[in-house]
Amino acid sequence: MDSEPHEPSTRDLSIPRQPPSALSGADVQGYNAGGDSGTMSHDTEVDLKEVELNELEPEKQPMNAASGAAVAVAGGGEKNGLVKIKVAEDDAEAAAKFTGLSKEELLKVAGSPGWVRTRWALLLLFWLGWLGMLAGAVVIIVQAPRCRELPVQRWWHKGALYRIGDLKAFQGSNSSNLTGLKQHLDYLSSLKVKGLVLGPIHKNQEDDVAGTDLQQIDPTLGSKADFDSFLQLAKKKSIRVILDLTPNYRGQNPWFLPTQVDIVATKMEAALRFWLEADVDGFQVQSVENLTDVSLLAQWQNITKSFSKDRLLIAGTDSSNLQQILSLLENAKDLLLTNSYLSRPSSSGEHVKVLITQYLNATDNRWCSWSLSQAGLLTSFVPTQLLRLYHLLLFTLPGTPVFSYGDEIGLQAAALPGQPVEAPVMLWNESSLPQSGSVSINMTVKGQHDDPGSLLSLFRRLSDQRGKERSLLHGDFHPLPSSSGLFSYIRHWDQNERFLVVLNFGDMGLTARLGASDLPSIPSLPGKADLLLSTQSGREEGASLELENLKLDPHEGLLLRFPYVA
């Protein structure tokens, strides 16, 4: 007998779990309508809620739940599966959050008496600090030593001049004209010379004023076009060209006869203007003591300077008499005069000191030139063992050093067989004089070029040093007391590095006692100074030498330096 059918209760109802999207509104209503109670049981509702929440990814669960403590399944117009959750904030945490002060609150605090006093105190401290720094800067400026005003410096103030009186002798076995001379400009540039005194190279018939043309180049040396080409190339290498216009350089009297002075003066004025327009940098005239009217020097100087203040006039004389030299200098301002004042033989440092200090004092410390003659070689006046000493002397005295070609290698005038004393052949290499076997390689430019101990290397170093140090360029000159065999002096300019020169002209080693001193007329000497160079080998350059016990070998010269101390 069949039993009566069993009515399932809501507790036994099994509902398959479906994603929220699978339940439509009708399904929900069907569940609500089924069973005896006509409503979904509480357990079933909770299961549906868990299904919907679990199916959602945590980061995608809605955070905008409506008010209410329970989760409801949306019906009607709500989208299927939308769950609204209300997350209650922790009251204590919310209270701990700092939202800052409002504008009104900030203004109220800023206007309080305490903050007002603080701002005024900080403002006062700022201005007091600023005024203190300003006062300190003013004190430093007032107490700092003043920099001396730099003197006007023309190109001939900045380095040596180099004379080539005979183009054929200077070029040797090479081509002996202006075109060939261009090949030696690189060599002249390596000597760091600032100017080249060239010639005379104009057309001159011996003792014939009518046959002398100061505006025409000697045809055997080239043409005006050749000279212009050489001039432009020299300027590109920063070498100024000074043209020698001594009119009768092949004759007995370089200025012709006294009765022809007016003709010569007219020719000279025309030639000066002609070559100035051709862009030469200056002129030289020799043996001016033979001029009938030395006032012509002032006229020629005015013509030269009228074109440019950067043009130079050099006058030369064979006189060694100081009074005659001074009378020539009085005729023209800023005239550069070469002479034989230092050509008088001397083996005493004290005697050289007297000559130089007398000359500087007599010329009132005007800018001067230093050479031993107006045209000759150093070896014609200076013994071989003193050549290096005289190079150091001429490069470190206040003024323009002037050398003749060959001085940089110690060219000997009398030692070359068959050559005139006035114009010995320049020794470029061992083949310069093929007929002579007395020329060794160390007497030539080639042999001395790479030898750091050669006279040529010393010349280049001194020329370079003088051109870049203010104390050597235009610094003050102060001789120091020393023994009879020594000549020592200081060159200094303002707050620049100082230079000490010590020269031993004697045949014996001497000790220069130049200890620390503070004489009122000269800069104070330190206890030690650094050795820049020596005219002899064996010294360690850069070594610090004690001036109280400074020993020099025979014929040795030292160039030392020491810093400025306020």
C-alpha cells in the first residue's frame, strides 16, 4: 500500500548555486512563490548573498552600498547581480584625521602677537646680517693693496728684435733674395722675436745720391711684389717688419755729403710715406751721429707716428759715449736708439752694474733698447765664455733686447775663413760652408736645435719667458748690493711673481749672500727662491735655493723666482 506522498519542507530544499547573472527576476519570483510558506527561507537568501559576493573579485566589489545593515538583492529596475554594501567608518579613525587649518584660522594665528614679534625679529636679523656683510666687503676693498695701472704696451715692448742686415749672408747657400727669405720665417717665429729689422735692401749706387732710390727694391734681391708677399706672410706669423732706410749704405758716408742734406731729407720723407702706405711697421736708420741736422730725426718720427702710434722708428749709432747718446735721444720722443754703450769690455759684475744703472738714471727710466752695437754680432765684443751671461742680461733688463742674426747660436765673425767680418754666413747646417772643414755640427742651427743645453735653446727659453711675465716685460728694476764679481738685481711688477737675476762675470766661483732682507727701496727678499734656469748645465731646475749661501760657478748666471707676499 502506497504511502502518501511526502511533501518536501523548506529545510530539505536543495538549490543549485548559480552565478548572479544566471538568476533572472522570474527565477527569483519563482523561488518566492514555491513551497508552503510562499517565501524564500532565510538560509536560501543568505546562500544567494554569499554566492554573489564570492563571485565578485575583491577589487571589483561595489563600495557604494545603500544605507542599511543587510545586503538586499535588487529587483525591478535594478540590474541583476548588483550588490550594494555600506561600509561603516571607524569613528575613532575619522576623528584622528588632520584636515589642516582654514584660511580664516591661518590669518587668525598669523596675526597673534607672538608671531608678529617673531617675524619682526627675523626681519631685523636679516638686515643686520646683510649690512654686516656689506661693511666687511668695504673694509676688504679699502685695505686690499691697489693694482698698479698697466703701462701702454706696443709690440716692440713685448719681445726682442732680430736684425738681418745682409740677406745673402743670412740665407747662406740657399736662395739669397726675398722669396727665399720666406722659407726662414718659421725659424724666426720659433725664436719668439716680435720684429724683424730688414736691410737696407733699396737701390743704392755708392756715393751717388741721384742713383739712389729709397722706394725701389734692389733688383738683385727681388721686386716690390716680392717684398709685399714677404710682408704679408710675416704678419700672418705675428712678426713685424722694420725696413732699414739708411740711404748710402754702400758708400763711405751713409748720409752722403753734408751739402746734400736737403736732397737726402726730401728723399727720406717721400720714402717714409711710400713704405708706410705699403704697411711696413717701422724704420731703422744707422750712423745718425753723421747727420748734419739731427733734428731731422724728430721730423721722421712725426711722420712715422702720424700714420699710427703702433709704428716704430729706430736710430743707430756706433757711439759709446753716454752724453752723445743722450743728446740724440733728446731730439725725438719715444725714439728707440741702438748704440755701443755696453760694448766696452768688462770682466767685473760691479762695472756692468755701474754702466746699466747710470744709463737708466740718465735716461730717466724711459723705454730703451739693449744691444752691444747698432749692427755687429755679440761675439765681436763678448768673449765666448760670457755669451750665455749676456743673453740672460739683455733679456731681463727693462727695455727691448736687439740681436743680430747668428747671436742665438754664437756665430763667430772672425772664425769663418774668407768671410767678411761685417756679414758672416749663417750656419744652418754643416754644409753651410762646404769649403771649410772647421765647422762642427754643434756650431750650427741644426746641431743646436734639439740640444736643451745649447745656446739656441737658452735663447728660445729666455725669449719665451720674457714675453709672458709682467715683471720681466715692464717691471721695476732694483740692483742689489753684491761683491765685485757679481751683478744681481730684482725685476718685479705689482703683485706678480718676482724675478731675481744673479750674474757672475768673474773667472772664479763666488758666493752671493742675498739673505732675507727688508730694505725700504726694494722688495724684501725671501730666505729661498726657486731656480728657473741656469746658463750652465748641472743645476736642478725648480730647486729651492738658499739666497744666504748661493754659490755660482765661473761665468754662471741664474734666473730665480719667488712669489709676491703682501
